[in-house]
Amino acid sequence: MLEEKKVSEAIISRYFKDLQNSLELDVAIVGAGPSGMTAGYYLAREGFKVALFERKLSIGGGMWGGGMTFNYIVVQDAGKEVLDEIGIPTQKYIDGYYTADAVMATTTLASKACLAGLKVFNCMSVEDVMIREEQGKKKVCGLVVNYSPVEMAGLHVDPLVFETKFVIEATGHDTEVLKTMVRKNDLKLFTPSGEIEGEKSMWAEVAEENTLKNTQEAFPGIYVCGMAANACFGSYRMGPIFGGMLLSGVKVAKEIAERLKSE
Ligand code: 48F
């Protein structure tokens, strides 16, 4: 006998257990693009309590579409090593350039991250952060999250809050979380101007290198990775070459893991 009520009960009990279990996190990631999911994979693999909040119903951000919806991604040697480690097949195109099927890359990365223990909350929009001051020092210590359909419908419904030791801002080109943070609070980021420097036009070679350099803490408690790192610290865009995104996810996970272990 199949009882519809039991189906509903199973979903509700499982989902709200996960949600409740995520009220206190080691790391909260915003954005399920390649950089955020890679960070989630490596942090979860190390056993940290990590959840990822993604506005859309689908995860993967800009990785599904390759270039112009032609769904292949391109990586260089260092990016290929990350894909190899995750178990995503690549094909050599010419020396130094490898391709991967964008759908296979996205689904494999997502699957590996979830199997490693990353909890993904899709259809959730991060609308703000929580900041606390201790001994005169401000620190980001939580995410303010709403249900995406509430946001889309413009309903006046208050959000809920998830406490976390670290936030990873992986919202891509828009740096949405940081933008809100800077707009609402009198604070200076760790950027040259103290503000969000802004993304520049296309220059793939420099952008790929800078993505890694710019992957760092932008304000106490909040790290930037992926395109958000370049937008925050002011560098170029790079188009459908994804090595920098993956390496940025690896770097941010490593730095936060070291801090979590030492604290
Ligand atoms: O843009 P996105 O794929 O970020 P990324 O990891 O990768 C960039 C590349 O896709 C590409 C590129 C590569 O060379 O330039 O653009 O930096 O994924 C960002 C994700 O964040 C979600 C958004 O829906 C997307 O899936 N997102 C954005 N704002 C919010 C959010 C928000 N406020 N709350 C939750 N999710």
C-alpha cells in the first residue's frame, strides 16, 4: 500500500532535520557554481560541517553552458589535475588545453561533493550576512537566507539565519553577498580601496592567474572565490576557461581548513 501522507512525512522530516542540523556550520558557501562546489567538495571531504545555499533550482552556475551554450569547458594543465582528482574525464585538445563535457563535469562535481558530505540547499537565496563585534573587531558570523520563491514573488516574509564560522562568497560576477554587506555596513574590505574593486573586461591569461591570487579573505569571516574573487579584488573576466575557478575552490577550502584546524 502506498500512502501519500507517508511520502510527505518522509520529505518533511528528512528536510527539516537537515535544515536544523545546519543552523551551526563550520562553513557556509553561497553559490553552486564551479568554485563554490569545488570548495564544498574539499571541505566536506575533510569532515567539516559545510552547507551550500544556491538561489536557483539547478546547481552548477555557469558551468553547464560551456561557451555560448556550446557545452564543453576548457582547462589548462593545473585545472586538469583538479578534474583528474575529482574523477571528471578530460580530453587533450592541444598541448596545455584540455576539454571536458560541461554536463559531465557539472554533474560529477556535484555528485562527488554531495557524496563527500556537502549539504546543498537549492532554491535558497542569501540576502544578507550577520556581523558581530568582539573586542572592537567586526566579523561575519552568519548568513541570512530566504526561500527563493519568496524573493521572486517579492513577498514580505522575514528570512532565517544560519550561524557559521566562515562564509565563502561564491556568487560569481555579481558578488551579491559582499555588495549587500558593503552597502549596509560602515566597513572596509581587505581590498586596495576598501570597497569592491569591480570586474574588468576579458583577459583570460591574466584573469586565470589573478583568480587564484584574489581568492582570499575579503573581510574577517568571509572569503571570496571564483569570479567573485576577481570582482572583489578587481581583475579581468576569462570566459569559458574553468581551471581558475576549480583551483580557486581548492585554495579557499585549504585556507579555511587550516584555520578551522588551528582555532
Ligand atoms: O557564476 P557561477 O558559476 O560562479 P563561479 O563559481 O564560476 C564562474 C563561471 O561559471 C563563469 C566564468 C568561468 O570562467 O567566468 O562565469 O565564480 O555561479 C554562481 C552561483 O551563485 C548563485 C547563482 O545562482 C549561481 O548558481 N547565486 C548568486 N547570488 C546568490 C546565489 C545569492 N544571493 N544566494 C544564493 N545563490
